[in-house]
Amino acid sequence: MISISILIPFTFNVKNHPYQYVYFNELQGGVKNAYKYYETDYSCNGVLAGSEWLIENVLANREEEQILKIATNYSPAAKEYFSGFSEQTELQYTRYYEKSKRNWDYAVYYCAYISAYQLQNNLWPPKGTIYTKEVGGFPIAAVVKRVSHEDYEGFEALKKRRLPEAKQHFRNFLALYPESEEVLEGYSRAFLMERNLDSTLYYADQSLAYNPRQMGALLLKASALNTKKEYNEALIVANEMSEIKSDFPEGLFQKGFALKNLNQPNEALKAFQQAIAHKKDYNQAYLQMGEILINYKNYKKAIDIYDQLLKESPNDLYAKAYKAKSLQLSGDNIQAESIINSLPAANQNNVEVVKVKCRIALAKNDLATAANFINMARFINNDADLFALRAKFVLAQNNRPQAEAFLKQAAELDPINREVQELMKLAQPAGGPQITQQAAGDQAKTKEQQSVMFQKPKPKKTSPIAFPKR
């Protein structure tokens, strides 16, 4: 029995030299069981076998003068192996799950950092594999001839936002390689950029069917679900990302966004803080934190957040606009107006800037000016703050039924908006303080302001407001 227990590993070592370190005890299932659950080629020697095969079977027989582009997921060793062919080859490193974004003809991959799911379900080596180095009957390295360059062309088009072109390239590649988790992710991203959320989710799920740990696909799925306001589902996906990679800032951002809209402000703030800890210039995370703090009237901390962001990005328009909003809501109209007036002329019609101007006008009871700003934004019907401002405007004229209608629309857009909730109490017919109008009793002026605010848009007239790029 002892001799047999010694003979088996001895035979393995002789048979598989110089890859004997891949050995796993047969009592635990040997390489067959270990391969799909544990790292095997941890010394990266599989890259040697793949490189030698590529040199002997491709490079040695080439007559073309064109340089051969070779990719690998372990370049330090590969550089040595191909050092004698520097005039014929161009070597480049790529992560395995970013291979479609790089321009190469052949690749040498070893089996580290490959999804266990793909190893367990025979989804590795990838399509196009022309040679494998096996140990114990299982591949530890693969030489791949690129199936097509359509995947690379698709990602290049995607970077330039040429979406129809990118989608066509991706379709062409998927016709050859339908199991490509990376290209399915790219196809999903193109649909998200078009705001086609259902297709985004469909192709993200297709990508995840071939690799459940495909982080890009999980991120696209969480983003699409948050955009669809399916926050519970988005939170589940965001938590999956955190389990895979706890320091992934984009995943933490999606988690914070879902928690914020599920009315869990403290947990949302923690998630945004963690995202910023791993990505110092994460402007959107700062802005989301500020929104939460404004919503709970913690204006001082909100201003601190915007000041932190402005240290990193001194010209950030939204940080300045939201800081001005925080100052105005805290009662400091002078500083708020100073910030707004200091913005370049090109930013004066930005929707967030116009909203702050409207707030300042309403605080001064300057209804004519407020009506002008509200009228500028009359075509925007997906902004809860604008509906709240419209409600405040008509409340200043004691038009409670119209205010209730505006606030109902605001609450549908943003159910956790506390300003909207407070205004709803003011709009109730039996209660709420009477708000003094400017030039009390001037009915003609009031009617004029209302007619300006609710005028029927003229044909082909576009809003002068600049939509924010989020």
C-alpha cells in the first residue's frame, strides 16, 4: 500500500515534468477534481509550452513579412520566450477577459484567473484554440488563433460612440462565437448607451450565462435596473459584485444608488463613501452623497461634500450648483446668488443653475422672475425638483389644486423627496399657511404670470435650457 502511494505521485512527476507541481493527491480526486476548483499552473509554466508550440508551428513556417501580433495573459515570461523573434512579432499583455479589446492574431493563455464556472463547464479554452498543454488530462495553457477581428472593431467603434457600427461588428462576431461573454457584454453596453434597457438586461444576462462573474455584465445589469427604478433587483446584483470584488467602486456606487432610492440613506452614504475610498475622483458618488444630505436638510455637511469635490474638480458645474442650492435652502441667498452669478455665461441656462435661480427668486417673492425661470424649463417633465418649484410658485398664489397636481407628479418621479412631502402638507385645502404674494391684490399681474408659466408652446420652439450630462 505504501509503495503504491509512492509510485502514483512518482509516475505523475516523471510523466509531467517540468509541470509536476500541478500534482494533487489522488485521495482528493487528483488533478481532475482540483483543476476546476483550485489554481493549478501557479508557476505559469504553461506559457512556455504554448510559446514553444507557437514558435515551432507558426513562426518557423511563416513567409509573410507582416508582423505577427501575439497576446498573452502573462507577459514577463513570454517576453523571454519570444525575444529571438522581436522583428517578426509584437507581444502585448491583456487580461483574459479583456482580450476582445486588444488587437492580436494569436494568443498564449494560461489557466490562472479563469472563471471556475467556465472551467467546470468546458467553456475554456476558448473558441479558436489550436493547441493545449495538458497535465493529468486537463489543459493548463492554450494557443488561440483569433476567430475574427470583428470583436476588436466593435469595441473600437463603441469607444467612439458609433453604436450602430459597434452593434453590427458584435453581431458578426457572435455569429461565429455565440458563447463570447466579453462580446455579449459589449453588445449589452451598446444598448445601454442607447437607453434600450430591456435589451441591455437581456444581453447582460446572456453574458452572465457563460460567466456568472463577468463584472462588466453585472455592472450593466445593475445600472439598467437602477435606471428602470427596479431598486431591489439592482441591489441584489450590486451585492453580487461586492462579493466578487469588495473594492469595485462602480459596484459600490450602484449599491449606494439603489439604497438611496430604497430610502436607506445611512447605508447609501456608507456605500458612496466606500466607492470614493477606492476612487478618489468619483464625482458622481460625491454628488449622490450631497443629494442625500440636502434631502435630510443637513446643509452644512452637504456643503462640505461639495467643497471636497471642488478641491478635486474646481470647475465642476454640478458641485457649484448644488452648493448654491444648499446655501439657498439654509437661508443664505447672498452666497448662493454669488456662486450662480460667478458661473460662465455658457452655464447660465443649465437646468440645475436655472432651478437655483428660481429658488432664489421665490425666496425673494419675485414671482415674475420665478415665472420666467419656470417657463424656461417648461418642456422638462422628468425632474421632481422642477415640479416642486412649480408647486411652490402656484402655492404663492394660493392655487392649491394646481400645486397638488404638480406635487403628485413630483412624488411619482421621486417618492423619497422630503421637500415634496412637506409641500404636500402645505397644499392641503384645509391647512397650510397663506403665502403673501408680491403686490397683494394685483390680480392682473397674477394672471399674467400664470399665463406665462402655462402658455402653450409655440411650434418648433425648443427649450433654451441645457440638459445635464449624467
